[in-house]
Amino acid sequence: MKILAVDDDSFMQDFLPAILKEADFPDVTVASSGQEALRILENATEPFDCLLLDIVMPDMDGITLCRKVREM
């Protein structure tokens, strides 16, 4: 499963890939903002199977990011 995790917290950026790898999900890409996540999604050669979005982020929250992803 290909996962995109979006979180502005540096601890979570390190924690999520580590814990997901232990749960047998090694293919994790991390973005630190909604804008970075959108760039990653636009340039992806294969679709992501799962998006993990932080709801509370500066500039673009997870709800807004989810809306933008759905528009894609």
C-alpha cells in the first residue's frame, strides 16, 4: 500500500513512517504541508492508496487539503 502522510509536526514526520513500517506498510511518503502534498500528488507516477492528513496545520488544514485532492 502506497501511503502519503501529511503533518507539519516534525516528530510525526519521523514517527509515522517508522510505525507504519513496523505494521508492514513500508511505502510511506511524508509531506510537511498541504502545498507540498499537492505537489507530490500532482507529480506522482502511481496513485496513492491512502492519505493520512493532519487536520490542524498552518496555511492549509487537512479538511481543505482533502477538498483540493477530491477536485484533482
